[in-house]
Amino acid sequence: MSGYDHGGPVGYGQPGGGGVPGSPGSTYVPPPAPSPYQQPPQQPSARPRTSLAVALEQSRYRLLVTAAVVTTVFTAIGVKLAMATLFAGGGEPRQHVALEVDNTTTNRADIIDRNGNLLATSLVTQSLFADPKLVSRPEEAAQKLVSVLPELDYKDLVGKLSGDRRFVWLKRNLTPKQQAAVHRLGIPGIAFEREERRFYPAGPLTSHVVGFTGIDNSGLAGMEQGFNKRLTEDPGTPLQLSLDLRLQHVLKKELTATVQEFSAIGAAGIVFDVRSGEVLAMVSLPDFDPQDPTGLNSDTLFNRATLGVYEMGSTFKIFNSALAFDAGRIRPSDMFDAKNPIKVGRFTINDYHSLHRALTVAEVFQHSSNLGSVRMVQQVGVAAQKAFMTKMGFTKPTGLELPESGWPLVPNPWREVNSYTISFGHGLSVSPMHTVAAAASVINGGLFHKPTLLKRNSDAEIPTEQVVSRQTSDLMRRMFRFVVTEGTGKSADVKGYVVGGKTGTADKQKGRHYQKNSRMSSFLGAFPMNDPRYVVYVLVDEPKATAKTYGYATGGWVAAPAAGRIIKQIGPLLNVPTVDESSPEILNSTFLNAAGSTNWQQSLPPVSAPPPSKGSTVASFPTQTKPR
Amino acid sequence: MKGKTWLFWGGLIAAAGGVLFQTSYDVQDLEEKLAGLNRKIIHEQESIQVLKAEWSYLNDPSKLEQMAQSYLALQPTEPRQYVAMDLIPMRPADAVPPPAPALPGQPGAAPLPPMVRAPGTGTSQVASARVPTVPNNTAAGIVPVSVPATAKPLPMDKALERAAVVVPASLPSGGGLADPAPRIKPSALVPGAARAPVERPAEKAATDRAAGKLAPNAPTAPNRATEVATRPVPPAAAPVPAPKAAAAQQPYQPKPTDSLGLLVARLGVNR
């Protein structure tokens, strides 16, 4: 310290004017104030205040301030330097990080079938846009563009290019070749934007299930719409459906053939796994091309398998019989009068092909007798029927993941007359999906599985609900098999696969009346009946009879053969082992005769079966007899 | 002393600075490379996606069925074509073993190395190349097509050699094994213009002679040299004299196995 220059007492200098006592540059000690402890040798007032002293003092102040600033700044720099070098970790942040290889480059997940085949994927394309402000000569630019993209309209293009906006799309989703061509033109103000285009390799085959997207890749139908959020939020993992592309193809092929053969206006088909509730194939005809959403109309977009609700006709006798068995009062051998028509108010219910005698429950099912069905439901009661149909899921949508799920048309109030008509499949409209899911629960041991379009993991627990008893289910399997061996569904039989099923034909309601010549013919088949695994459902909308079918267009003539052909082709694909139908093990679990006996060993010839055991498939069909 | 200290520290600082700059540029370089790789990865992923889509598109069942119908004689499988495994009876133990196939003309002879032309037989050895040449006594209970139990697994290259490669009967020596693959010899390529017209009549003659033996739907490509080899040569006919005659005229005549050389010559690449 050089404070002695002034002779002031060391350490007692009062900081005048903002001096920093500890700072290295503090050399100035102000004139000491009078202190009681020390007697200064001279009084401060005695010192001469020369101009030199003043100047010195000033420069000391300045030096002090400068030194303080410099110190502060350098300290700050030092601290920052230490922080940046010693404590910052990795230095500056990386500009580039390595990509994760399993990442997808697209913003929307793929959709695949249960075997991993692509059903929908996103491909990166380039779209052409323009900034009209930067386009100097719109006419010339438009001319050039039209020369390489002939599908563009010249006038429209000139209008777009000379507008006032700063951004205008010229063409979306160019092919690489087109992009190169446009690029080579070198027009200023025109640029490309990376976009994605949804591509459906399977095309129309899965159109109703997968659906399609709009130009901005938002789902507009099918699973694309139902899982829009999931597809965009997790683009890395594909969405796996329960569909099997091969089954889908077989189903569509046979339905198309049937539609052509009978000049029908449409058809629907479903293949359903009764053990897991998975939909393995679902087709609705006519279908559409999801690549080209421009030519779509409401008829092709309409999903008959899930959105359409129809009066199912005789296939509903499945549920009527299951209800009767499950109520515990009726056995297959019980007899019901099918001779006398039933009058309810102004309606008369009749069998047009009446056998004019009493029928067993098995025969009611075999010949699809309306009267017998009504007599059965009369014994069970309206409330029980309503509860049963609710349990079968016929009062609400199926819960399938598609946005196109139809609400059933349920009678309200549910009167006695409604219960009569519902017993043979009129007065309650449900979608084919409803029917299939419920029928699967009737034959698989009584377990109702909610139908799903997503593949279940093999170890995942399947939500189930016991809706009918095992005994009822066992009887119903025999009834199914009986219809195919000796009833209306003979043409659905496939040797080796123990097919069972039930035909159905319903007159279509147009306005307030039922039309006699427009009907829905259907067949609900299942195989193998000794241990059911798959349900095959075929519905044909307004088939016209042909000469080959002798003027019939009922379920047994139209839908059952198609179902048979489908089962024949999908059986091997589904790994269903073929068996000998006449072997004792199979007969043990599938035999039923017209008398309602399940004991095949005393297989007497059917006691009461009439010689031509050929009823019409449908109660409402107004003709006498029909083979098969 | 003081100057040296300065020099030392100065040098150290300069060196550190140099290394630092060098590292910095290296890192910059690497970053650029990484960015390039990332771009490439994205591009590859997009290409993969396109290929996947194309694969699925081409594997559309409707298309496959159409093509199978037009190009294959196969029908959809039917349930009756399936048999459960346990329905197949076991083979009775005392069944007589089927006689092992003996080579025509030399019963009981030592097994020939495959693809070597049997001496004295003018026919090519297509059939015998694949048949396991096992003596009769060891083949008990083994069906002829199965691999004999004593056979050791062959290494890959040996197995490839065993495959049925057709050796034309007109091969001048038994060297089919030595040079199974056609190779272009420089000498075969040079005089192509001169040789090609000479070769054609010989080829045609061979084609005409074998035409009667060909299946009607067999693909005929008369200009392919390998066609000569795969064609069944009638055993009665003399082993193709034409190449020999041509060889007498032309010292540069390539072997009939030198198919690529022939092809080049025939296409007139050198012209």
C-alpha cells in the first residue's frame, strides 16, 4: 500500500467518493477525518491544496474506476470461460444426430393384414406449388408447364400464376418422372413440396375395411377414419388388422361370381373366427377403388356388412331356437302345430309351403317353418325374447372398430306381434355383422365375443360373455348340421369339412310394403360342426332367379352354394383338418334327425320326414316346393 | 532463460491452437458426413417403402390368381388332397427293398463321378448325375431318392458340382468336370466376324436334327449355345460332326460349352 504518501493512518481511511477498499488498484487513501484515537501530526487543513494535488487526486479516482471496470469484466470473462470449458459438459450442441434406423419417414402408420401384407402405406411424393409474385411471365410459365403436364388446364394455370396470392398448389403428388421434367423447365417461382400419398396395394379388395384418406391424408372412411389418431400419433408401428388377404380374395371372388350369376345389386360376406371374435374377411359389393376417391358414390361406399341393417329372415330362427332351448322348456323332439295359421289382429302368419301337420323343433328349423317358430316363442314369452335378443347384441351397434356401424332397428314397444315376427326374422333389422357375431356365440359353446377387426395377440385374454348354455350350443350345432345334411342348405356341404348352417330369405321392404320379388338371400354357415371354428356368412341383395335355379332366388339356391365354394377354398388356407363325416366321433357330436333324436346309432330312417323333404328355404317364399 | 520460457509457452499455445483448429475442422467434416448419411438413410427408407408397396401390389391375390390361371396348369387345392399325417401307415419292416437303380450298360460298376461322361456311351448323363450311385446291398430300406445314410454331407462347392449339369455328348474329352462353366477365351473373341457365319449352319443342323425330340411347348431359342447342350441328343446319331468339321477349318473354334463366347460371336459384337 502506498497510503503513506499522505501520511494518513493506515487502515482508517474513510472511503470518500466510492473507493473500493479491497480492490487491487485502491491506492488512494482520503484525507483522514479527525479521529479521537490518533493525533495526526498535522491538521489536514494545514496541507496545501495545490493544483497538482487536485490533479493527482482526480487521476487516482479515474484509475480506480477503470481498474474496477476492468476487473469486473475480466472476472466475468474468467467465470464464463471456466463455465464454458470446465462445466459445460460436451461443448456446443451437436448439429446433427444419427437417425434411428427403425424410424419411419412418413407421418402415417401402415396398415397390414394378419400375415403382414401391406394394405395401406404412405409413399413420399413431390407436389408442385408456385409463388405467383415470383413468376415473371405467367403465360410462358403456364405454356411450359402444360407441355410437360398435359393434364393441367392452361387457362386455369395462367389464372393461378398471375394471382396475388403468395402460395398456390399447381399439382399434388407428381411422379418422379414428372418432377424431373418440371425441374428441367427451370421456371422461377415454382417449387416442390415433399408430401405423402396414401397407397393401397390391395386396391378394392379391402376397400370397405381399410377405407381411404383425403388429399391431406386424413382418414375419411373405414379403419383409416376409425384409427386416424392412432395412425398419425404412432407412425412407426403398423396397425395390424385381423383380416387375411387370401380369405378376403376368395370371399370377394365368390361373391362377385354370385352377384353376376344372379344379377344382384349387391352382396356382403363375412368370415368370422368363432373362438376369438376376429373378422378374418369382410367384403361388401359393389366396392370402390380407394386410390381414386373421385368416382365414389354412396352406393359403392356403403358397407353392407356393417352399416346396412336388414331384416334377416329365416337366419333369425337360429336365435329363436337357441332362445327356446335355453329357456329350458323345449326339447328338439317337441312337436308344434304348423298347420293352422296364426291370426294377430289384422295380420295372418302362415307357412306358404305348409306341411299341414305338426313338426318337431328340428323340423321347424329344417324346413324353416314360420308357424312353428311363432309357436315356440309363444311358449317362451315376449320378455324372455327381448332379454335374449338384447344379450345377443341386437339392440346396439356391434362395437366393431369401423365408423360405419349401423344401429339396429328395434321395435319400440316390443309387443306380442313383434315377438311373433321377430321369431322368423322380420320386424328387427340388424346388420350382417350382428348376425354373425351372435350366431358364432350360439355354436361355439355359448361364449359371445365382441367382433373385432384388430388382430388379437395369441396370449391376450379374449373378453367373453356366456350367453347360452353349453347344452343349448351343442343342440344348435346339431341343428346347423341337420339343415346342411337334410334341409335347405344342402348345396353348402363340402366333403370333409362338416359344414352346418342356416339359409335365410327375407322380402325387402320398400316403403310400407314388402315386395315379393326383391329379397335378401343369405346363408350363415359354420365349419367344422363337430368343433366349430369359422363362420362364413353370405348375403346377396336382390338376386334374380335364373333358369339354372328353376326360378328360385332363395338363400338355399343363391347363397348356400357360394358359401360352399368359399368353405371349400378357405378350409385348406385355415388349416382345418378334413374328417370323415360318417365316422362315429363326428356323428356323436353332430347327429340329429327329424324326430329330434341325437342318438345316431339307432338311426332309424327319419320318422316323420315327408318323402320330398323339400321345403322352400324361406317361409315367405310363395311357392310350393323346391329341391335342396 | 526468460526468452526460452516465452518460446516454450508460446510454442505450446500455438500447438494447442493448431490442434484445436484441426479438431474443429475434423468435427465439422464429420458432421457434414453424418448429415449426408442421414439424408441417404431417409432416401433408402423411402425407397424401401416404395419397394414394399410394389411387392405387395404385385402380390395382390387377384393378380396372382390371374397369372396362375394363364401360365400354370395348377388348380386350387381341394379338401380331398389333404391327408392327415397319422393316416399314412408306417412302412412294413419286412418289405422287399426296391432295387437301387443301376446305370444303364454298366451294372455293378464303380460309381462314376458325376458329370463325367461314361466311356463308350454317347449319351449325356443328365439322369445319372443326380442318382446316388450306391451299391445294392447298402440301399436296404432306403428309397432310391433319399440320400444314402453313409454319405457324408458334402461341402457346398462339391454339392454344386453334383448338381445335374448337362454335359453334351459331343464334348471332345471327359473334361466336363474340369471346366463346367463357360468362359470367354480371348482367342474365341478375336475372330468373331470370321467365325460366326461358319458356326450358324452347324447350329441349324443340330436344331433340325433335334427338333423332333423337343416338346411342342419347349422354349426354342435357336441362337443360344446352351440349347444345344440341353437338347436330348439322339443316341443313334453320330456325335455331332459339324463342330469337328468346323474345328478342322477353323483353328479358333471354341468349345461347344463356351456359350458366352459363341453368343458374342453370333451377335456380331466385334463387327
